[in-house]
Amino acid sequence: MRRSTPSKAARIWPGAIAVLLFIGFTFPVYWMFATAFKPTSDIVTEDPVWFPSHPTLEHFKTAVQADNFWTMVRNSLTVTVLAVLLSLAIALLASFAMTRMRFKGRRGFILTFMIAQMAPWEVMVIAIYMLVRDADMLNSLLPLTLFYMVMVLPFTILTLRGFLAAVPRELEESAMVDGCTRPQAFIKVIFPLLAPGLMSTSLFGFITAWNEYPLVLILNKDQEAQTLPLWLSQFQTAFGDDWGATMAAASLFALPILLLFLFLQRKAVGGLTSGAVKG
């Protein structure tokens, strides 16, 4: 039986839709970065300027010289990196227990994490505020770190559980037959194969913690203990119609996520190939 050849239109329309989606998603990002480099005359003109006529860094200087910018950069990096590392450490152990061990209440344990992943954190802000207030830890980075870790932990556990379940048990058992203990087999055999899962979950955790706004708005009123999302909203209020400086501030806020995505995307592909098992 001859296989029917797809028509020309059937071959073109998926690519056309992909191009339209690419333009729709990337154009706002391009416009943000382009506006950040445009002189003010190119921004306020009635006719749109697609490319900066004379690129300038003045808007970036205005952004980085704003009050408490570097303090909030340090705060955001601290709470985000610590939350991601803590969630990965706990998720590795929890996902290993969920895939390699059989214990009473295991299904209920997994269901609990799925429900926690679906729970909207915004409805729990008041309860979280009361807990932190009663513990006398308002305007502190520790509660933010812990709650951000809890916020990304369910997704991290469920994702790593899927990657860990795909690793054959025979690899771990062979290592234990060769003299490795179970922790040694996990570190030397299983852990290197989890590189793609670690990359994807760490990227998700970083984006979630880096962009979080309502919780820090409620818990940290002191500017010395705030993070970049609050700085960005206050920056726009302080500088009003200075769209060049506002776009420069937004570009600086988005830059770490873009760089991390590019880095982890390359590493994840490398982890898939380096984790291949040879016969």
C-alpha cells in the first residue's frame, strides 16, 4: 500500500503557526530590551523606532543607582538560591524513598504532594503572616527562604520522582553487588543520571522564587529586607514616565532568568547524552 504524501499546505501550516507563536512570545522581550537601550528621543516619538538609533546605557545607570538596588539584588539571590538548593536536597531524598521503597501510606503521601502543588499560595498569605509575626521574624530573609522552598518542593519531588523511576533498578543493584552501599550507589550511579531532572526542577524553582511578589510584600516592609520584584514596582512609581529607565530595570530583573535558562538548557542536553547507559 502506497503511503500518502502530505500536501504542501499540511507541511507549511505547522511551521507558520510556530513562527507566529515565536514572534508573539519574543517580541515583548525584544521591545523591552530595545527600549532600555534607546535614547529618550526614540522612546517618546510618535513613530515607533524598531532599532535604537544611538544605543545608550544611561537608563541602566539610572536603574542601578536607584535606592537599595544592590541590597535587593543580594536579598533576591540569597533567598532564591538557598530555597532552590534546600528543595533539591529534600526532593532527592523524598523522591528516592517514593520510588525505591515500599512503605505504608505511600500512595497517600504522593497524593498529598499533588494536592499541595495545586493549592493557591495567595489564600494562605494571611496565615503565613500570622505565623511569621508570632515568631517575631518579620522583615527577615529566613521565612522567605523557607516558604519559597516549601512553595517549589512539591513540583520538585514529583518531577525528580519521574526521572528516578526511569533509572533501572538493575544499575543500583549491580553497584551494590560490586561492594557499594546504598548511599554510595545512589551518589555514584543514580545521581549522575538525574542531571536533566535537576536542571529542569532547579530552573522552575529559581523562576518561582525569583518572581514571587505577594509574600515578600506582606512579610517584609523594611526596604533593607525586600527583594527585586518589590524594587521593580517601587521603581516604576518613583520614576513615573521614565520608560527607558523602567525598561532597563525590567531588563536587569529578567536577565538572570534568561542567562540561567540558556545555561541550563545546554547542560540538560549534555546530561541526557552523558547519562546514556552503554551495554
